[in-house]
Amino acid sequence: MASRQVVSPWLAGGRCAASVFCAVVNRQSSYAAIYAVVRRIPSGRVATYGQVARLAGLGRNPRLVGYALHALPDGSRLPWHRVINSRGAISTRSEAGPETIQRSLLEREGVCFDEKGRLDLKRWQWRAVGPS
């Protein structure tokens, strides 16, 4: 009954409001799937945004992974720093700072970067085993 009360105002607004509600629900379930995969990345290993998307069942949607990680609250214990781009580099952000933090956290876990700020995916990429 409680869920019906939550859904009813959205549906009362017509088709558009219902589609907005569905988009919010889909985003939340997609983010939950992404976070479940990121939790599995072991210390000292990395995964690419695309790899996380595929393991989360979201096909080729690496940007959604980036959006989900950006939406994490400050102080989250999710190991977001273990997700990098497909070139083996830390992706730049709109605001300065997180790249330095991310690199520092990875280096603390033993991950090594080359002089261009990249890491060798053949060595450091996580090879997932089993379902996410």
C-alpha cells in the first residue's frame, strides 16, 4: 500500500510523469548494479568504466558508470578509485583534486603508474570471475 501511495502521484501526472518515475527507478537500479561490481574489485587491481558497465549488465555504457561514481556521497566506502579509463589512465574531472586522490589511493595499494600517468592494464586490470 505504501508503494502505491508513492507511485500514484507520478502516475496521476500522466504518461510523462510515469516515464520520469521509471527513469529514476532505472537509474537507481543501474547505480546499485554498478556499485555491486565496484565493491568486488580487489585492492591493488583496477577495472575500466566499460568493464564495470558490462559486468553490471549495462552493455557498453561507461558514461553511466562515471555518473554513478560521481553521485557517491562524500565519505563513501565504495572503492571508486579502482575504476579508470580504457587507456589505463585516471580520467580528468570538471573540478581539480580527485585525480590526485585517486592516484594516491591506487599507489597505496601497490599500483604503479608510468611517466605518462598510465598503468599497464595487462598487469593491473581485475579479471572478474563469476556473476556480479
